[in-house]
Amino acid sequence: MKKSALLLALLICVLTGRSQETKGLAPLIQNVYGRDHQVLNGYWHYLIDPLETGYWDYRHKPMADGFFKDKKVDNVKEFKEYDFDSAPVMPIPGDWNTQNSELFNYEGTLWFKHTFNFEPSDKRVFLYFGAANYDAKVFVNGKMAGEHEGGYTPFNFDVTKLLQKGENFVIVKVDDKRRADGVPTNNFDWFNYGGITRDVMLVELPALYIQDYTIQLKKGSGSLITCSIKLNETQAQQKVTLEIPELKIKREVVTNDKGEAQFEFKSNLVLWSPENPKLYAVTLSTLTDKVVDQIGFRTIETRGNEILLNGKPIFLKGISVHEEAAFRNGRIFSAEEDRTLLTWAKELGCNFVRLAHYPHNEQMVREAEKMGIMVWSEIPVYWTIHWEDPNVYANALNQLSEMITRDKNRANLIVWSIANETPQGDSRDAFLSKLATYARSKDSTRLISMAMERSDKSATTLSVRDNMSKYVDIISFNEYVGWYDGANEKIDRVKWEIDYNKPIIISEFGGEGVFGNHGDVTTRWTENYQADLYTKMLKMIDERMPKVSGITPWVLKDFRSSRRLLPNVQDGFNRKGVVSDKGQKKMAFYVLQKWYLQK
Ligand code: GCB
């Protein structure tokens, strides 16, 4: 095969194929914000391309000279039907739906172009995206760098060879069409914000660099620090130094022939906890590379029905949160917007947040860590995924791996959740048990869970019975008595029989109430109904659910969802927030706050 034909075949494969090998992804860089980087955020030109004209020719074959080439022509003499440089711009990061009203309900492809200057050095350069929803194909100076599927996890490509001195351009095709075989699938209860929704940057690393590191307390120990690192190459005898200046610690080891090294030593340290979210500056260095991170140390375990933080039982006073900005209701794009939501959670009395239903941006987890808020992080294996499709599994696994790699050094991250409200069955069990096993093999120190569904013994004897219970550390389930199951009065009539000797978390309960809409407690959509639901539910937990060790009611803030159509009530919002979409606190907020304050 001629070289050009091979390249075209590869391109076609990349454009159409969905296997991991074809994607060109480089191993995910951890702690990008702590690395030398050039931020590429800013105003990017965009073209709206619902028919993907820049991609396929009229026989629906991928074009070798699609829009990604950004071909320059003499406008009068040559033929070209697109032009990025005269196209409008929008700020990146940002979802397109809330930046251009024409795009509010648009689902499809947009092309983005950004021009930047670059000064080559002897460093390796990676093009990093915090997230792009949903399918991103990335081109640098007209050549494909790679592609990524999944809207909520970071990814990067090694673009060293694609960059040139001086002006460069990156073109990204982002397609947010929902797919039956996507993760999530095409049916979900949140808004499908499309676009390059998180930071974009060029990260520069030396040729031999620290590719991966894990620093934490050894499982079961309150003072034994372990650290494992891996270089990007299998180079033995490389000196690695770990320093924690505040603890006057400096240790050196050398890598083995896999380019890996381990540290293990005792230290008298202050543990991270919600009351004292202590972080230490930790430096890892080799002859060529150096990375600094803020690391907290704590243990998280279970004992029977209890969750133990630093060896002591803790009740997880939580709230579920969507990654949607306060007040303006678009995808969050700054740490400040993360802080607004987390501050509400703090005010509520929370020590825990369930970041639903997909990994939120990295700063959300880091800000929560600084504020003393523990985190549950979840991949969007939501409702009815195509359990039997190996590509869907590979995609879910990749998202799980990206989530864990990014956040495994955060002390506040205590739960990896592998799914939400999935239908029981053999193919689901096979899929999810493999994910659980994988998560445990990547990180044996955190707890694994998933939001299960109820499986009742009778109309009023409620229960959870799920084959996946043996794979998880915490039995979590969503229960909507009083909303989808009867009205509030039912809450007083139910009893619970959950037979597992594991900690139990109620990962969701709630009901919709429109801020300012007041009425009788039996009238749905009022603040009063919602507050009454919370009052009854919390009483039920106090009196009839002694084994529950945490709750994350649904949900902190009203959020956009295209499934929520009731005029003058929902108007495109799920109204189960204890705070409205405009930031007003509802009565239920104060009911929950009071309970948390005395818990
Ligand atoms: C659920 C889902 C959540 C929905 C919520 C609701 O069980 O997990 O994504 O938004 O119910 O409001 O119905």
C-alpha cells in the first residue's frame, strides 16, 4: 500500500472506528495544573456543521481534506466553502448551548479553530483537554492528533511532532449527538451541554518524565506513607526523590527495570479530615522532572455497617450535585463557580458531596478537598447502557480509568461509583462486576459503590437486593418514596429490610418544589410539599433506618433537563433542588440544614 493510501486508511479508521487503539491518546497526565503549561483557552472560531459537511463527501466517505485542513485558497480563483477566520468566536471553555441562543437545543457537530504561537524546545508537548462533550476529533496544523469519546473526563495527545515554530492551529470537531451506544446512552435526566467544556492547554514535559504517581497512607495504617511512581519509559536506576518540607522528609529511591519506584516510610503527620483539611506540599523529582502536588493523608474503610474515616465512624452528610453553574445554568467553567456550589453544600452542613452523574471538573474536587468536603465521583453508566456491546464496555472502562487517574491523589475522594440506577440482569452484572474489579485493581484504598434501585419485599416493606452487592463496599440506592412512589404520607408507613452487613447510603431521595410556590403540604410542586417530604424522610431515617451511614439527597440546585417539560412549573428544569436555578434557598434547604447541624 502506498504511504498516502495507508494514511488515508488510517484516517478513515480514526474517523469511523471506535476501538481504543485507533484513538491516538497518550497516557493521561496527572496534575496538569502543576506542570509547565500554556493555556489555550480564549475565543475560538466555530462553524456549525449539522450535516458534517466538513467531514464526509457527498458519497458519505470521509474526506482527506476536510475542514481540519483549513485549506488556504485564493478566494476568487479557487473553490472552498468554509472559512474559519471570518467565522464567529465563542469563549472556550464553555458549552455552546448557553453561549449562542441559536444553539440552545442543538445536538450535533461544531468545528472549532484556535491559533497560537509556540516556541519549540527539547520538551515533549501534550495537547490536553479537561473535557469535550461528547466525541472530539483533534487536528493540529491539519494533521490528526487523535480522538476521544466521553464528555466528562480529560484526555491528551502527544503533539510534539505536529507543532512548528511560530504560528500553529488546532481544529477540533466536537459532536454531542446522543447515542444509544454511548456512555451515557441517549436517555438521561440532565442537559446535554455540548462543546469544549473544560480547559485546553499545552503541557510541556521533559523527554523522561514522571508519568504516574500515587501518594497516600497505606491501607489500614494511620502513619505509613506509600508512594509509587512510574516513569514514561522503562528506565532502571533513575534516582527519584520525594520531599515533604513541612514534615522535614526527604527520601530517595531508584527505579526498577520497569521505570517504577516505591517509597514506604512512617511519619508523624496531621490527618486530613473535614474538620481539618490538612494538605502537605509534596515534591517528586528525578534528574529531569519535578512535580509538586498538595496531598492530604487519611484512611477510609468500612466495618460492618459503618464507614470509618481515620479509624472513626462517620456519617456522610451529603448532597448530590450536578456540574451546572449557579445563577446562569450552563456547564461550569471556573473554580469560582465550583466554589459557589460547594459553599452552599457547606452552608447546608455537608461533609460530603455526590458529584453526579459523571466526573466533574478537576477543580471541583480540589476545591472540595481544601474545604473539607469528601467526594463521591461517578462515571455516566446511567440507566440502560448497551451492556453486551464490547465497545460500550471499553468506553466505560476508559472513562473509569481517566476518572481514577486524574483524582486518585485527592484525599477527599472516598467513593468511586461505577453506575446509577441500572436494571438488574446477567449482562449488566457481567459489565459492572468487571468495572468494579478494575476499579479495585487500580485503587484498592477507596470504597466502591453504585447507586442501585430498590427491590422491595412488598408495597410497604422496602428493600435493596442486588447481585452487585458483593462487588461494592457500600450499598447505595435511590429511593423516591413520596414522589415517584406514592405521596408523602407513604413515607410514614414504610419499613425497611436491608439484609447486607455493609454500610448503606441513600444516594437519592427528593421531590420537586418551585421556589416561591407555597401551598398545602399535600400539593405537589410547592416548597411546602418538598419540605414536608424532607421532614418525613429524615424522621424515617432517624427512627427506622439505624444502619444508614450517609445520605446524598437529590439535589443541590434545580438543573436543566430536556426531560422536564411541565409548563410554568418545570420549564426545562428538574425542580428537585433545595436551591432554585436562581440561587434562592427553598424551605427544604433549611429542613436538611437543621438535621445536619444536629447530626
Ligand atoms: C433519579 C436519577 C436522577 C434523576 C432523578 C429524578 O433517580 O438518578 O438522575 O434526575 O432520579 O429527578 O428523577
